[in-house]
Amino acid sequence: MTGQTQHTADSVGGSPHLPSAPHMALGIHYTKSMTFQVFNAPAIFTTFEDRPNVALVVDVRANQLAANQPAFEVELAIRCQGQNTPTIAEDKATVLFEASLVQAGIFTLQSATQETLEPLLLIEAPRLLFPAARNVLTTMSREAGFLPIIVQQIDFAALWRSRKAQG
């Protein structure tokens, strides 16, 4: 039978339906680890006045929890460093703080194929974890005595494509 769509019957109502599309469910998300280190405190709070320049490094990792099971732990790791803007007298910036955060979640995949597995785990899953990670970073920086770190939305699809291109 070529050129025909295969239908199956619903076991309850007997109505035909198509095979389900791949999808993912988030079971739980949590902060796996976080650190915030302020350098040269308390003196640092008396010497800088401007908003620090913040450099961000983002990484996404996914690990299957058990062989032949659809459950995966996905980790969104964010490292950032805040530096002052060097003055004319200084030749390089001073590091004010470093923050490291791993926000993770347990995801269950249904009807995923080999082609949809990576995009679901490395694009869609971190997209769901990101708002909580951004909130934790904002709170940590504010509670450490700095202006809140405001992280703009991250394009996880572009990040994934870039990593695939690198090999």
C-alpha cells in the first residue's frame, strides 16, 4: 500500500487517529548548583560606580537517566563574570564577581525519533529551563550587592546549530 496514510483505532471510542507527533513533558526542574563569588569585598563596593560589563557563557547538556527509558536530565549551565570598565590609569578591567549556575530538569520524551531527539533536548528543553535560570541569576546578583544581571532571551536553536557546525 503506497501513498496511503496508516490509521489506527482508538481503543476507547473506536475513532481513527494518526500516530502521535514527538513531544516532551517536563517532570520537574531544579537548581542543581549555584555559586556567586565577589572579589575583594567589601572594598570593591566603595570603588566602582558603573554597571559592570557582564560576559556570559552558556552550555546545554543532556543525559539519559536509564538505558531504553524515555527520561532525560537536561542541564542549562550559565557562567558569567562581571568586570568594571577600565579607566585611563588602569590597563585592564578588574573582575568584580563570578557566577555559575546549573538549572536542570527531568524531561520525558514520547514518540521521539533519532532526528527529533537532539532538537527536543538541546533546544526546547533549555528554552523551558531558561526563565528560572534567569530569575536565579538576577536574584543572586542583586543579593550580592550588585545591580541585577538581566539576561536577554537566548536563541537555543542558533546555539545548537553552532555547536553542530563545530563538530
